[in-house]
Amino acid sequence: MKAFNQGGWETLKDTTLDGHAALTLVAGDDADARGTVLRLGQEVGLDMVDAGALVNARLLESLGALWIHLAFRQGLGRGFAFGLLRR
């Protein structure tokens, strides 16, 4: 199971930014376990998205690495999170 790695701890402490829920993607091979993690994240106010099988965890790792790069190397600091726009 891979989840909650696409942002800093601040996002878990305060899950909304400017009125929008922060995105968290979840990957894992056990559909029931993914469902549980998705529900837990939704309960604390995150925008939870099922990313499918655990093989997709490598994609989530890249998003986590991008967050770290933007926060610390590009100087954005920790006060941001990713979001998903839907039509």
C-alpha cells in the first residue's frame, strides 16, 4: 500500500488550502485495503483518489519527489499541496 506521500505533514494537519481539499493518491493490490485508506483520508478532509494497483506506487513516489523538490529546492516551502481539477 502506498498513500499519504505526496505532500508534507502540514497537509495532514490541515487538509484544505484556499477552500480546496489536498489531493492524496492511493495505490495497492488489495482493493478492500485501498477502500479503507480512501475512506480514512476522506474522513479527515483529503481529496482521495484510487490510483489502482501497487505497481503504480512508483508514480506516486515521483509525485512525492516533485513535492520535495518544489518545497525545498525551488523555495515554495511546505505550505502547498497538489490538487486534481475535475470537469
